[in-house]
Amino acid sequence: MSEEPQSFAFDEESEKKIAEILARYPEPKKASGTIPLLYVVQKQMGRQTGSAWVPRVAMDAIAERLEIAPIRVYEVATFYFMFNTKKMGRYHLQVCGTTPCMLRGSDDVLRACKDAGHVSGYGATSPDGLFTMSEVECLGACVNAPILQVDDDYYEDMDYDSTVKLIEALKRGERPTPGSVIGRQTSAPEGGPMVLTGEEG
Amino acid sequence: MAKVTVDGIEVEVPNGSSVLQACEAAGKEIPRFCYHERLSVAGNCRMCLVEVERAPKPVASCAYPVMDGMKVFTDTPVVRNARRGVMEFLLINHPLDCPICDQGGECDLQDQAVGYGNGISRFHEPKRAVKDKYVGPLVKTVMTRCIQCTRCVRFAAEVAGVPELGATNRGENMEIGTYVEKALTSELSGNLIDICPVGALTSRPYAFVARPWELTKTDSIDVLDATGTPIRIDTRGAEVLRIMPRQDDDVNEEWMGDRGRFSFDGLKRKRLDRPWVKRDGKLKPATWEEAMVAVAEGFKGRVGGIVGDTVDAEAILALKSLLAGMGSANMDCRQDGAAIDGANRAHYLFNATIAGIEEADALLIIGGNPRTEAPVINARIRKAYLAGLKVGFVGAKGLDLTYRYTHLGEDPAALATDFLAGAQKPVVILSREALTRPDAKALLAQAWALANPTPDWNGFSLLHHFGGQVGALDLGFLPGQGGLDLAGMMAPGAVDALWLLGADGFDASAIPAGTFVVYQGHHGDAGAARADVILPGAAYTEKEGTWVNTEGRVQRAYAAVQPPGEAKPDWRILRAAAAALDVTVPFDTLEQLRAAHPLFSAQGLVRAEPGAAPVAGPAGTAAFAASSRNYWQAEPIGRASPTMAECAKVYMGSTPLLAAE
């Protein structure tokens, strides 16, 4: 699945971003830019190839730019789950399976991803190359559990049906508005505010 | 200084020392895996836990700085329990394969498990297994055994200067490796085997060969480069099984180049193990008597001698006595034609000394490539560089010396530099390669002037290439009054007979036809191919001898094994030849031979007074050539070694010509 590209060059958009990032660090400490640059690469790959991942040649390009040994970039990239070192599907479905999400029905979300996205399991990519699913640890949005993270966006308060709907929309190339799918305002109570509504109670 | 009490013993250690160092000063043994005194502190194995008064929990002593008045306890129930716990965790994923592990018997984990571990494991779940990595032809990996101390990662990044090893992935999946499969591009990779505390990195040529307790250990000196690394030769029966460095802080610290460590399998191949005599244009096996008769018949008239690069001083002196006894002054030890006249010892020594590199405040390297000429010295330069030394380089462009340097230029014109201006202790390292140029005399004088030696500090340092070169110069194996040098002896009709003592480093085919050639040495290499009589000698592992390293350090080595077949130690052959030639030489025993020259009464570093500056010669403008030296196959033993051949293939891209030197 992971076809290594032969070469990698930062595009114009990335270059702009890199200049912005490196300006944050003093010159001798520019190795600090490793993680932000890995994100830049992953974004660029997503833009260019529809698969947001970090090929080895790109890590070499980062090492060269930051004047560090390539292995130091490999170490960071393989340490964090957020960097995909293998080729990915167009959409990265990240299912949270930690306790609050699990209690609130993440198993249904997982089942829906398998059914609608045709993904065989965690780490797998669907045959149409659209979806790669992975299991993630707590995404820190437990109040809106269960969560399905698609690339950078959180879809909250999911259940089986809404997950299927979301995946069908993604298949059509749409990007539904992230956030609660049941219309909650952030983590406010279901059905609207209950306190401080302005009426004396 | 800080006063620290360790188990009731009061010691004083410098401020900034670690608790572990204080414990060692108090004579307490602290178990450790990741800590290594020549590497940075990682503090990740947790084996060195000790209790410190008023600390809420046990502390990792390797990473915990001392404080005045600190009280440390290394043998309390808490400490013992903590170590048992750490050991249990380390052993969770460590396979129980000690019986088939090459580290067995000299394994830190094995020893410490016996000393500090529990008798049994409570872990019943499946152990993890890690795929083995390829890191080169010299280091065998069994990564399941790795306990992730990261010593190898730190060694590669800090000492060897090749940051190619790393820890990828994390937690249970963490693995040590290069990520991209490739051979570690270092001439010091063998040291990974020594620093690995478990059997994850072991010697590939030594795999499944022997157990450490079966081996006989002999102290010797690595003569395959000019560093003079003290070594320990491990043998079983008549076979050298491995070579390991000994520690000498003045020379190698504890590192060693790969050529010296791994080329010994060449000692079993292409050896001259019996005399050969040329009859009817063909070399035929002969007995010693026949060979000596042939020598007596052929080695007469105007004779000359050439000695090789790794010959022991005793043999050189014996040959010199023989030639002197025959009234000949035609001798030369400079096979490469280096312009060293030998008149002033300081002009051909590494006067700054290897340890002195760390005292230097500016260092200039002229020509060559210290990384392949003397990797251990190069590692010392890197160490000084990391401590702030500024390094300049005049020579070929684009060399990776494992440290950053200011490239001042490619030709001698770049020597007109103020790079060393203001330096109190400048060091100028002149490669011996530079002295083979036509403008050698000018370069020597310029390098000397740049170093500007004073009686207190002489930074002029000539970097030789092999262990026998300085010894031969010290013994004055150079053209005497009216004598011919190597080039002179190559002239047609200049000499009638030549004695090549281990001389394989020059173009033997240039010897004029009709010259009677005696080759005395241990390998059937370039010199033996041209010989009329071959006298089989002993290699450096097979004889007691004296070598002088590039600093002028006189070092003695002992015979680890017997020479193969009918081969004999070289000084004995020369003594027998003197008798056959009816020449009087002033020695019958090794002791008498050694008494004949003051060199042998010295041991250790023998410095030279700077004296007068060398006389300059005509200047040149040619750029310093990119060094084409094949590190792995630079001398006959390396050329005979299959291990070195594989290294050359892996690292140099293609199989190089045999006489790549």
C-alpha cells in the first residue's frame, strides 16, 4: 500500500508556511520546527495526492531544511500517531474508543464506518481508497462523546445513522460542518440552554 | 568540590558530578546499562537507582547531580527492591536465549540479572519480538535482545559522528535501527559491539565462533594504522578469533578502527607459510636450507633494502644491521616516497599527541582525510570539536570528516591563512599523503611555520598511515652516506639485489629485471609476486615486537599465536640470513638486538625537541587530490581478508582493485 514517491519538493503554499514557522525559532534551534514541518508535509501530500501522509523522501527534505540528521525526523514522525508514515485513504476516519466514547456508543460508530465506508478494520483502507480508519485514544471531547474525527475535524454526538450519513456525504465529496451532529451548541445541554436563560426561575 | 556520604563512606567529588560517580569514588558498584562514561547521560534504563536522604523516592544516580552534604545509600531494602523491579521489567521482553547468544559470558544483562535480579519471572504473556536490522557487514543484530539503552544511538551520534541510528516508534513498538535499511557509514562501527550491554549488537565475523572463557588473551598493538591502539588478541589454539581494544586514555580512549578489529581473518589467507625459491623462472617450494643457500648465492654485490609499513622495529633494526654489515647504505622505509629526511625527529612525529588535541584551541588539517587514515584520532578531533575546537581544512572539497570545518582551500596557496592566528595552542595536522607530493618540502616547512612550535607546545603533527612507519624512521632506515633511496634503487642497474621486508606498498613491478629480490613477509601480496626468494615471516599477531605510533609512543606487543607453517619471526630470519651470507651482526638474541638501539629501552611516549625548522623546497600549486584511499584494504592483511573485501564492496560501491592503495 505504501508506494514511496521518488522525490518530494515543498510547494509554494508549504514554503510560505515554513517561512512562517521557522521565524518562530532562533536559527540554532530550528530543529524545533520538526513537528510543524511534518504537518506541513502531510497537508501538502493531502493537497497534491489526496493522501495525507509523510513519505520518507519528505522527511529527508525536512531534515535537509532543518539541518538535522534524517533519523531525527524519522524518530519524531514514527513516535506520534498524528503522522502517517504509510499511504492513507482520502479521508482519515479516527474513531475514539476510550471509555466515555465507548460508553456512549463508539462501537456503533465503528460498525457504521465498517458498513458504510467498507473498511475492514483499524489500520485498513477501503477498497475504493477513500477511507482509512484508525483507533485513537481520547480526543478530549468526552462531553460530546462519541467522537469521529475526520482528518482535522471533530464530528460529535455520533450514532450509527449519523455516521453513515456523514460517510455518504464524504463519498459525494461534501464536507459537512464539523461539530455536534444533533445541533448542540458546543457542549451545551441537548435541546438548548437550561440555565441563565434570562427568566427568573 | 562536594562532600558526599555514600553508605557511610565520605568522599569528595567535583561539583557537577553525578551521584553514580560519587558512588564509584566510594568504591560502591552501581549496576547500569544506559550509562557510559564516554557518552552523554540518557537515564532511561533505571538500573542505577539509589536512595538519597530526603529524596521522596529512589533516584537514577547517573543523572542526579551531587550536592554538598548529600547522603546516598546504595544497599537498602528500597534500593534492592527497586533494582529487582527494574530488572524484572527489563527481562520481560528479553529472550531467554543466553545459550545461543554470542554475548553470553560477557553480558552486562546476564551478570546483573544474576547479581540484582529475581530468580523467577512473573510474566506469562507473550514476549515481543523485533525484526533484525541490517546495519552493515560487521555488526550482527538480534534486535529482540535489545533493552533500548540507546548507547548505540548515542555512540553513533556523538563519538562516531554518523547520526544514523535512532529509536523509531514508541512504547512497546519502539525499535532501534536506521529506519532506512543501510550500512552504518562509520569506520568505528565495531565499537557498537563493545558498548552494547546485551547481545543485540554482536560481531558478525565472530558469530557462533567461541565463548569468552575459552579464549587466551594476549596484549598487543594494532599496527594497521598509525594510532597505535592497544589491543587484546583473543585466540583459541593457533587461531586468532577476535581483536578488541584495550583502554588507554592517551591513545584510543576505548575505541578502535574497524580495519584493525576485523581484518584478522586475512591472517589465515594468502599466507606465506614456507620458503619459495625461483627456479627456471618459476617459484617453487623450498626448505629453509635451500632458501638460505639461494639467498647466499643471489644477495650480493650492490645490495639494498626496503621495509614495509607494518614491520616491527626489531626486524627493521636486524635488516639494517645486515645491510650495514654488507657495507650498504641503500635503505628506504618510505614506500610512498614521502619526503621525510629523518634528521629531526620532531619533523615526522604527531607532536601535539592524540590527547593533546583536546588541549588545542585551533586545529588545521592539511591534505588527506583523517577519517580514513586514523579513525580513532578523527574521533578525538570530533570530541574536541564538540567541546568547542575550531577546525580548518586544506584539501579536497566535500569530505565528510564527521565534524564541521572551515574549508580554507584546495591547494597550497590556502596555507597562507590566519586561521591559527591568536591561538595559544595551535595544532597543524599534516597528512603523510601530502608529503608524497613534489612540493612536499615546501608544505612541511609551511605546516611547521603555521604550527610555530615552542619548547612548551609543539602543535606540528604529522599523521602517518601505518604502525611501522615511525619505528623505521626512528631507527634511521633511510639512505645513509652515499646510499640510494627507493627511487634510486629502482633505476636500472643501480643495485644487484634487493631485500624487501614486508614491503608491499610500492610498485614492485618497477624493480628492474635482473635485480635479485628477496621478499620477507607474511602475505603473498605485491612484493612476493616479484621475488626470487620468499622467506615466510610472522604477522604482527605472531611475534613479540616493538612498534612506534604516530606520536612517537613506543609500544610493545606480544605473540598471540605461532606463525603458520614454517614461517618464523622476522628478526630470526634475518639473523639466519646474516649467518648464511657470512655477515657479522651484533646480536644473537632478541635481548641483544634490543640492546643495540636506545629505542627499545624506552616505553611509552618519547617526545622530540622541536629544534630547527625544516628547510623549505620549491613550492607547488597543484590542488590536494581527493583521497582515493581504500580504508578497508590498505595493506596486505586487509587485502587478504574476506571481511574487509565485503566492507569495501558495501562501502565503496564496487569491488575495488586489489592494489587500490
